[in-house]
Amino acid sequence: MHKFILMLLFGLTIVSCGTDTDAGEFVVGSDYLAVNNKIILIDTVTVEMSTINFDSLVTSGQNRILVGNYDDPLFGKVKSSSYFQLHSATTYALTTNGSDTDAPNFVFDSISMILKYDRYYYGDTTKVQTFDIHRLTQRVKPNTDDSSFYNNSTLTYSPESIGSISYRPRPLEKDSITIKMDGVFGDALFQKIKKREITDFDNFTEYLKGLVIVPATSNSSSVIGFDLTTSVVRMYYSKYQGDEEKSYYIDFTITDSSVQFNSISSDKTGTLLENLPNSSSKLSSTLTNQQSFIQSGTGVACRIDFPNIKQLKYISDKGAIVDAQLILKAVNNSYSVQYPLADSVQVHVGDNLNRISGTLLNSAGAAVYGVLNKKSDEFNENVAYSFSIGTFLQKEMLKQSDSKSSLVLTLPGISNSVDRIVLGDQKHLNNKIQLKIYYISY
């Protein structure tokens, strides 16, 4: 008898309520198995897309020094500067034999910052990028009512550069870059330690509140990631004893990721996002060439609404959405080797004011991700992100209140990268979003 019911189920015709018929096999759970059940494929439900802008993103505690800038043809001028507080990796003292008489024999040599690549980059790494290091005039300390720094946080710093480098980034080929720092700055710090005017962390941060690495505005090419835990400011010095010379160094590291943050900004002047509203509003895709936008670091996200989903409950006295597939297509020519697509998108549930209530979960309680299908064809029609939202739409359909939830799409690394995606809406000429709802009446 069970075999007979299953054979009947697989023999049911899937009826499409749209113009495209999907005759593929679809399997539902045993709770819905019955001879008279009918499965309907609905692909004409309205999907509204818009672009939103989060007020701020936490960028402290991310374990990445993110520095650089580039002119994005779609998102505008993107820039990231990195602020941090230093700490001696060992001690605030020179290497001695335990006697103060050794001190006169020590001399300062040089000081440099060694930035270790963490293999993240975005933009054109074949062009020269320039960084400058500045000394902070303000402590790296969050507001009294908060413990975090954000993408829009800034601290005051001296306009005078104490270190500079112009280089072509090689984040996958090289280990690190070395920025030679100002000798006068380095010698002054050395003398403070030599004379025992700096003996602990408090003395040190009172004298050197912190540093910031700022990309030069004269050139724009890429944004580069450096590893927080292995990057150091290294001060070299020597000890002369007769004809003998010994070399030493002190490393100053960023031991506390909570006092390092990346200030990430985007000047959208002249782009489709120039009039992107505040965090509680949205910019409809009908005003941005039938497109919606996502960018990490700057807080740009895609919002998806299903305004008529409650109408589906009137299809049948007894019915349910057993699955729904949302297929998001990246707009042709919006991605390239310089601006690659992320492997996945993160899906959140939001309200009408773009407040996030949590991550979208499936029926098993696992987080839902949109996974990129990289299989390309002649017109790149298969380059898309797809994920199941059946559980979400079933809840929305059965809501008794007038409230509606939306889906908010972001990228992994939302707080420590500048990856971006452009997606087409239902009326986009070539890269339309698709929603396939599988509804069963019983």
C-alpha cells in the first residue's frame, strides 16, 4: 500500500501558475502523502528588492588590519584606514646584564613596521598603493557606554607622517611588507626606554597613544588585509662593547584586538547609490536600474520583501508551502577578476525598519546560506546564489498580524572586508531574481 501511494505521488503533475513550467521531480514529506494531494509550482509571486544601509558595523575585534582605497565604478570611492594601540611583546627595557652601566653603550639603529599579509585583497593589485603611518593624538578608547569601535569611528592624529611606503601588493606571493619609519620618532622612543622613563604599559601609552595607517589619496587601486597577530613595529638597536657590536630589537605588537579597528568609508557621489537613505529606510531597485547592492565594510545590504505572500493561503482550504527556492543572479559585467563574487551570501530576517531579528533558519534549525553556483555558460545565466526559504514563507503566509518580515542579505566578512555584489530584480533585463514556491493542497 505504501509503495502504491509513493508511485501515485511521483506520478502527480506539477502545475505551474507562471509562464515557465517546471516538470522536474519534487519530493515532500510523508505528512502530506495522499492520493488526492496536488502539488503546485508557483513562480509569479511578487518579489520586491531594495538596497539599505546599516547605521554602523563593529570593526574592532576582527583580527585584520584593513588598509587601502579604490575607485569602484558602482559603489564609489572606498577607503579603509586602520587604528591600533601597541604593546611591548616582552618588556619595556633594553637587553642588559642587569647593570645600569650598560645603558650608555646602547644606540638606536632604526624602526620599521612589518605588516604580514593575511591573503585578503580586493581591487587591482597590479597598481601602486601608498600608505602613511601617523601618530594618534587621542587614546584608543571606546565611548564610555560602549566597548566597540565601528566602521564610522575615527580618532584624531598628527598630520605629520612618521612612515610611508609605495608598493605593488603581492598578498598571495609575498609574506609581508616593511614600512621604514621616521628615525627621529624612533630615536625619541628609544631614549625614553633607555632612560627608564618608559617602564610599563601605562608609561608607554601615555607617551605613544597609538598609530593609524592611512592610504594616500593620490592613488587608488586596492584594499589589502594584514594579519593582526603577527604584524609588529620593530625597533632595532645595538650595543657596543670595545670592538664588539651586538644587535637587538624590541617588538611592539597589537595584543588586544579590541583596541584595533578599521574605519571604512564610501563616497557614493555620482553613483546609483548616491541617495541611499538612512538605516531605517530603503532605496527601491526601481530607482537603481532594477538592481540591488551589497557591500561589506560600508554597511550596504540587499533587502527582499514578499508583499503578497499572505494571498497564497486562499488557494486552498487546506494547503501549505512545502518548499521555496530563491535564486539571485549577479548582474553581468558587475564582477570581474578585480571584483570577484563571494562564495556565499548570509541571510537574515529583518523588520520594516531594517532591524535584524536573527539569522534565517531552516526547518532543522540550521542557518541558511545562499551558495554561489559558479558554473558559467555563454551568457552567465547560471552564475547565481540559491537557497531555500520555504519555512520562512510558510510562517509569513500564516501570520495573523499585519506585520511582515523581510530578508536581508549580507556577505561573509561583513565587518572586515569590502567585497560587493550587484543583483538583478524581477524586471532586470538579463539577470532576474527567481522565486519558485512549491505549494501542496490536501
